[in-house]
Amino acid sequence: MATPTWPRVPYPEAVVSRTIFFGWVLVQLAGASGTTGVVVPYNLTWESTNFKTILKWEPRPINHVYTVQISHSLGNWKSKCFSTTETECDLTDEIMKDVKQTYLARVLSKLANATSSAAEPVYTNSPEFTPYSETNLGKPKIKSFKQVGTKLNVTVDDARTLVRKNGTFLSLRDVFGKDLTYILYYWKASSTGKKTAKTNTNEFLVDVDKGENYCFSVQAVIPSRNAKQKSPESSIECTTHEKDMFFIIGTVVFLVIIFIIVLSLSLYKCKKTRARRNKKENSPLNVA
């Protein structure tokens, strides 16, 4: 017959160790419960145009706040937008220091009334972001244009960025150099068939038909990119040919001349009528 095994009575040291262990577990659970209600950020996206760069995320906070941190491969985390209730953070001043670096950001979330001794905030990492290859190109502007005979000259106004060098804000051309190309789309004002021209400067000089008016727009392009190569097209501008101006001026001059002639004739007739009336009034009465 098997001898029953009785439970052993623990020594006092074992009881103390177990008490300490269970106490530690309770403390950890209490600390973990401090994060109850904290929402983990999600849908982190970069929005950047001409290097103006904003990180956005969701959701809208209810009882928690956010802090954003940003770093690149050679640096430490730097905190921005401390304890904000917004869901976006402008990081332009950080990325413009070196637009060819690759950056990583993270959004930390914690309870709004949490103390510094509370558990670590939860966070979510953003996708990596390289401004030089990923910022969107803004819509270009046409600085000036002129059509003379069979030549159309168009000058593009480079957009200014928030990237600085020696205290001066740089243009897109300053940042991208020969990587930046402009495309000119132009067509006869009386037609819809478009032609294109390209330049890696800021000026176009294209051949057009003499006596025709043209409309055109320009677009910034970085051909070396895999994505986000093109900007939106600029506003459409149109030339007004010189012959139209001559026709308008000639018409105005002709109408002015006609007006002067008609006015002169009217004044002449009025003058003659007045003279006849005066002569009749001043003549002696006929004696019967």
C-alpha cells in the first residue's frame, strides 16, 4: 500500500520570498493599470511640399496627450510638440538641416494627468522619410512671358523653400540644381493640340507661328525620382499678338476721328444757324 505524501510545511524564509514575489507582481500590475485608457497612435503619415514638412496621425485625443520625437540615422531622438492635444506636428525646422538625410519619427501617447513616475508612454513609429526624394513639388509660377514674331519666351519663377544656407532661404533650383527640370506645354489659342519643351534652367525660347496667339503652362519635374516626380501644372497664361493691339488702337483712333468730325460739323451748323438768326433780327423793318 502506497504511503500518502503530505504537503511539506514551508520554512519561514520561503514564506518571505514568496510574499516579496507576489508583492512585486501586484506592483507591476498596478503600474500597468496606469496605462488603461491610453490610445496607441496609428496612421502616421508625412505631408511635405517644397520641404514644408508635417507629421500627422490619428486618433483625436480624449484623455491623453501626445509628444513627437524625431531622429535620423546619425542622431539621437529629439522631442517636439510636447504634450499636445493636436494630431499633427510641424517638423520642418528639423528636416531642413539636412534634406538628404533619412528621418524616423515616433508619436508617444500618455494620460493627460499622468505623473512623471508613471509607466512609460506607448508609442508608434512613422515610416522613414527622406525629404530630398519624397517632398512634393509645389505648383510653379510663370514670372514673365513675351511673344515676338516667331519666338515665345517664358521665364519660370522658382519657388522659395524653408531650407536655409548662410541665413538665406533657398529656392527649389538652389536645392535640386540640375536635378530639377521644367516642362512647358504650349498650344495655339485657336487649337487644342499641345506641344512640349523641356529645360533644366528657368527659361524657355520656343518657335511658334507668326501672327498666332499661344497659351501655355509649366510643370516642375525631377526625372531621377521613382515617385512624386511631377508638380501640378501652373496657371494657364496666353499671349496677345501685336496685330490685335494695332487693330484695337486703330479702331479707337478711327472712332475718335469720326467723333471729332461729327462734333465739328455739328458746331459749324450751330454757328451758321445762330448767324442767320442774328442777321434776321438785326435787319431794318420793311416799309409797306
